[in-house]
Amino acid sequence: MLRLLSLLQTHRYWPGADLSERLEVSPRTLRRDIDRLRELGYAVDAVRGVSGGYQLRAGGALPPLLLEDDEAVAIAVGLHTVASGAVAGLEETSVQALTKVIALMPPRLRRRMDALRSQTDGVAWGGGPVIDARVLTVLAQACRDDELLTFGYQARDKEPTHRRVEPHRLVSLGRRWYLVAYDRDRQDWRSFRVDRISVPEATEVRFRPRELPAEDAPAFVRAGIKAVGQRYVVRVRLTAGADGVEAYVGRWATIEPDGSGCVMTMQTDTLDWPLMVLAHLDSEFTVESPPELVDLVAGAAARFGRASVRPQPSGPRPPDAAPTGRSPRGSGSGRPRR
């Protein structure tokens, strides 16, 4: 039952034969399981016939024994916060979960979410661009359902354009979101910064997914960033092992083993992100480039050093108090003072 529900939530429409094959059950068992989901409150539509199938309807009431209204809104708000980068490494998963929650929300709860969004000032974690959760969910749903997408796009130092794309995947890289998609008008694959996308609309036109010309979506985005070029090429030598460093920062940098340590290379247009990475890693390191990062690290080290000094107590010292670091006369320290 849980596998069936999960499959229905990850695709707009499932042919009955495909569902039976995925679940390794007979069509009769599948129909019985669909009826059980309906009894639990899930609105599942059925299309009869040889090419018939099933679809989980959006916008119905939340199924009973699943979530209370307040709990659903609280979960959506929490997922929105995580999607903005508040918890590193969970951005993409949170968007997928947020898409499922919002798809099942009845209109009254969506209005509460819209009210909360309009009355809340968002600040992206780490100083990155603020992303509208509605934009992320529209893009995520289009990726999930293989649905043609249109939106306005403002590229850097260029005039705004209108794009018509086949969305493939959302990628969280550093402090930014990217949409990997096939641009129909330009007949090529592209990666789009989500903070530059405006008014995305799903057209309800389905397409057959194409093969991505890369190992995966994050690799495609990194290759595009490298080809365009960034303001800084960061190269840092660390004493920590390559596996541990790559586990934390491997999506945003290239990690190469170097003896017992490793070398981290990262392309970026701002240095505050690599500075945060170095502060988080429990490792000695040497910045080889750029010189601006060397100065930034030195300045941060000086500030942290000043903050770690304990302030001396103010006011006169009691007469019987010993000087700091010295034993009082006649205390029996056993060593004469010179």
C-alpha cells in the first residue's frame, strides 16, 4: 500500500499495466488496493479500458489519520525553510516533499500558505538569493510529471526572454538553485538559475524524456558553470582525508587526494561560501589561490582570535588577591621568587 501510494505521488498518471508490473501484483489486486486507498480518503481517479490507469487527484481533502490541518501547514513551512538552504544537503529532498504536501492540500490550506508567505520576509541562508517556494514547487511538479514548462528568464547582462522547456531536474548547488531542462526553441540542454525565473507555468502538455548529455544533473550544472567561468578559482590544500571532505563539499567542488590530505578546487563568483566551507571543515588548510581568499581568511582569523580572549574583570583587585598566574607570598609554593 505504501509503495502504491508513493508511486501515485511521484507521477501524474500511471497506466494500470505499469503499476501492476512495478508492484508485482495482478490487476485485480491492484484494483483492490486502489479501493483501500479511497477508503482512507485518497482521491484516486481511474480511467477504464485497455490503456486505462490511475491518477492521484490534487486539491482534495487531506486523508484522515495522516495530518491535521495545522500539522500540514507547519510541515510545509518547515520544508520551505529547509529548501532555502537552512539545512545543507537536504534542499532537493525538501522540495520533493514540499511538492507532495502542497499537491494534497485543499484550497483553504493553500490560502493559509499564501497568506503566510505574503506576510513573511525571507532571508536566504548564507546570503544567497531568496527563492519563492511557489516557483520551486511549480518547477518540481513539472519535472516530476514530464510536463512542458514556460517562464520568463533574465540572464545576466541580457534582455529578458521567454523560454519553453522540457524540465528535467532541480539542482541545489552551493547557495543557488538551478533548473536543468531541454530548451525547445534553442534545441539544446540548458541550466537556468531559479532566482532569475519568473512566472513559471505548466502547460499540461506531456513530453517523452530525453537522455541528459551528462552523468547526472549536478554534473551538468557544474560543467556549465565551469564553461561560463566564475570570478574566482579557489584552490585549497587540506590535511583532512579526501573522503571526509568530499562527503561535505563534493557537490560544489572537485576533491583530489594528496597523500594523507587532499586538494579542493572550487569555482565561484563570491568568496563567502568557500570561507564558510573552510570554517566548517575540521582540518588544517593552506589557501593557494586566490589572494583575495587569503586576505579574507586572515581577517576572519583575527576577528575570531579577538573574540576568543576572555575579558579581564574590571574594578580594583581585593588586597588579598594574588596577581594573575603567580602564587601569593608565603603560600607554600616551595620555590623562591627571583
